[in-house]
Amino acid sequence: MPATESNAQPQQPQKPYAVVAGVSMRELLASCVAADAVSTPPRLPDPEQSGPSARQREAA
């Protein structure tokens, strides 16, 4: 057996997400809400609400 094999230490599993980014969960969630608000187009008004109001129809 070569000497390098007897001195070899088992490798520890690496943690892929061990680095702390410095961003709080509140900031992360706020950025997601802001991105959603910016990327979502405005809704079209409902056909019933876009016409004259109920009071205007009753007065006519």
C-alpha cells in the first residue's frame, strides 16, 4: 500500500449554500414583491364597471 493512501483523510461533504449573502429575508421578499409589481401589466377594468354607474343608469 502506498504511503499516500494510509495518510489520506476522508473528505468532508461540502456545503453548497454555506456562504451568507448579507441579505435579510425581509429584503429578499420585498424585492420579489417589487419585481412582481413591476413585471405584471395592469388589469383591464371589468366591463360592468367601465360603463355608467348604477345611479347614472337609474337616473336616465
